[in-house]
Amino acid sequence: MSGPVLLTGAAGRIGTVLRGGLPERGWALRSLDVVPIVDARPGEEHVVADVTDRAAMAEAASGAAAVVHLGGVSGESTWAAVSHANIDGTQCVLEAARRAGVPRVVLASSNHATGFTPRPASGPLREEDGLARPDTFYGVSKVAMEALGSLYADRYGLDVVCLRIGTAAAEPTATRHLATWLSPRDQVSLVDAALRAPSPGFAVVWGVSANTRGWWDLSAARALGYEPADDAEEYAAALVAAHGEPDLADPVHARVGGEFTLPEYDAEVDS
């Protein structure tokens, strides 16, 4: 690929990790966020723009080799906020990529697109087993993101890879994370694989580390070239000592979306 990778949501948690790790894998970055990038690396382009601003996204996508789309609302909020930033924003990004001739888009989906799926009793969940069962408005926006990616892949021939990210954090902080953790090092490896995989077409893959207690089958991600290096099990003894073994009757551990499936995540719909 020639040209920089346009990274939206570059000032966020995962974006910051990628801004540190992707250049080490040889990728030049054009980092975009609604706030200034105050710690830009040498050679890193930076753009202040909203992903729903069509003119700004068209300009940002021009000359890019690929897009990694992280921008948007990163948790539950009102329908107006989530649908505008995450659904309208994703369509705006995909359309900008199409019009600019960018051949590949990597979309940050989420396990919360499948949040009400029961945790598997035996054997890991494959992508095709994780049907759309969103746990929140946020989860609905990720279902829509995947659907938009499928449309742009089928209708316009873009390579689109959707990453159903688990718990992206420096380290696990709850026993549920022993199954869902995606380490910073593996965040970089996963996105790098999604950018390098030859002709993936449309793909949806789980985004987690090689966790001993993991719920998700990583075969599809490995087929892209992803080789996770980390395992949350190294944190298990301390977390279990602090919180006890996971109670599989508890919805936090019985459903893929964990606490996002609980009543306290009921969102107020704005009038």
C-alpha cells in the first residue's frame, strides 16, 4: 500500500495505542479526531475533524492507503448521540473511502453487537454463532456498522474488516476480562493483520487475546494473519483472589455482553 493509513478516533484509548504501535510495523499515519493530537509522533499527520463531516472526511481520505475507523461514541449513550456518531459517522467514513478510491477499511465493531448471546456452554463461539443480539444502543450501532461494511464490500468492492473488540485495556481488572481481554500489544497485531491480509473481502472477526478462558474462536482472525501474544490468565490468580471465581449463573458471566446486559444500562431516549 502507498499513502498513509487514516486513523479516526486517534486520540482515544485504542487510537493512542495504535499511534504508538502501527508506525513500528511500518505504517505511516494520518491521525484524525475531534480534538487536537497533542503528542503527534515525528512524521505523523494529524487532522482535527468530526467523522460526520462529509467534506472534512473526503479531504482526510484523499490519498490514504487504508482507513482504520475508531471514531465515535465508545459506550452507551442516548440514541441521538450514538446513532449520529456511530451509524451516520461510519457511513460517512465508508463513503469518503469509496469516493477517494481507498481500497480497505478496518471497522472497530464490538462484542456488544452480540451482547445478549448466551456464553457458550462448551467450545468457543465462532463469528457465525454470534448473531446480532445487541445489548445497548451502542451495540445496535455496531450491528449497523457491520451491515454498512457488508454493503460497501458487496456493492462497491471495498475490502472491509470488522473487528469485534472485547475488553481493550492495559490489563484485565475484572474476572470477566479473563475471557474478553485484548491487550495493547494484540490490539496493534490485530489491526496490522487486518491491514495486511490479502483480499479479505468482507470479514468479521473476534478481537481478543489468546485467553485461556476465552469465549471466542480466533480462527477467522488467525486466517487474516493475527497471532495474539498475550493471555489474561497471568492475571487470574490475583483477580480470583479479589473477586472470587466467576458465577456462571450471573448475567455478567452468562451473557457475552456482561454488565451491558443489566438493567442499569437501560438508556434514556431523548425526546
